[in-house]
Amino acid sequence: MNAIEDYYMATGGNFWLVVTEEGMVVGTIGLLVKEQLGILNKFFVHQDFRGREKGVSSLLYQALVADCQAKDAKTIVLDTPSKCYAAHRFYEKQGFQQIEKEDLPIRYDYPDRDSLIFMLEFGN
């Protein structure tokens, strides 16, 4: 969180926060941009703010997709821990498809080597 500008914005990406009126950060999502490709990163929502009725996940995700499209990114990729089943369901509902690590169109570092990789293509 200390290097958001250097890590995300300086390379054409972005970073969003959802903050309560009391100043508590309840959600984050980051976008890295590489070769017309968006990398979804740091997508977290506090457990008390999850669910369709709260809308935090959807709000963050929609902001990222709109920014990707404005930047002419054609694809979004992400990695998520293999045991995060709720996250897998969320991504699949958004149209992401699980791919093999070898099929990533670019290389980037992700911390959990047991991660699953997902990709969404916007088309032409």
C-alpha cells in the first residue's frame, strides 16, 4: 500500500479503494497494464462487506473493467489461491476461464505457486 503510485499508476495501471465513512478500508483492487493486457491484482473485500447485497466486489470489479477498456486492454488475467473457491466462482460468473500457467500470454510474478490462473478476453 505504500508504493501504489510507483507500482500501479507509473506503469499505466490503477488502484481503487472502498472506504467507509469512518475511514476503514473495506475493499481494494489493483490493475497492472502490460502490452494491452490487464493484470487484476490485490482484489480483497472485508468479510463483513461481501455479497451481492453489499455491492463492494461488483463496484471494484466494474471500475477495473471500465479502466481496462478505456486503456484498450483486450484481456485481463489474474492469479488466485487454489483454495479460494468463492473467488473462483466470482471470476467464473464474470466470464473468466481458468487456464494453465503455460498459457499465460505474458509472464508476471505471482506469490502463491499453487495459484490458479484465470483469463478474460474482451474480443476485438
